[in-house]
Amino acid sequence: MTEDRCDCRIIHGERIAQAQRNGLAADEIDHLAELFKAFADRGRLRILWALRDGEMCVCDLAALLKVSESAISHQLRLLRTLHLVSNRREGAVLYYRLNDEHIEQLLQVALTHQRE
């Protein structure tokens, strides 16, 4: 037995080699895991879905989700850290929007898959 293999048999060694060549770097895996964790939260998912139609302020998102502005701000901070949303300030009001078209595409692909 080699150090990087268990005692189980290998049926398709070429597939293992290809998967190793095409594997993602650890930091990319970590980032993807964080991205999918963000999508796994009902509140954050509802925020992202609402922002598909255009930017919204914190107070309107709070009213939509029926939670406090503080709770929305906390979720938006995480979404902003993951580069899923961005914001702009107009006076005292912060408006949030999806960071780019890929976020909407991810949501739509997931919904299409779920509906099949």
C-alpha cells in the first residue's frame, strides 16, 4: 500500500488521476463551501431572490422578510463579504443590489434544477 491510498481496490485509475489533475485548490474549495453556506440560509436566500428585481434598502428588505433592520444588516454584511451583494449610499439610506449577473444565474439554475 502506498501512503496516499487505502487498501481498497482501484477500478478506474485514470479517472482518479484526471480528478487529481482537475482538482481545485484548497482555498477555492473553501470559498465555494462558504458561498454554498450563504445560499443555504433561508433568510439570505430570500434577500438574494428579492434583489434579482433591483436594488432595495435595508428597511424595505426588513419589511419584506418581517425581521428587524439589524437582522437584515447582519445578513447583508455576510453577503457583502462573500461578494454576493454590493451597496451604495444615498444620504442616510443604504441600497443593496446583487453584485453581478452570476448571482442571479446561480439562483436561476438552482431553481430550475429543483423544479425538474
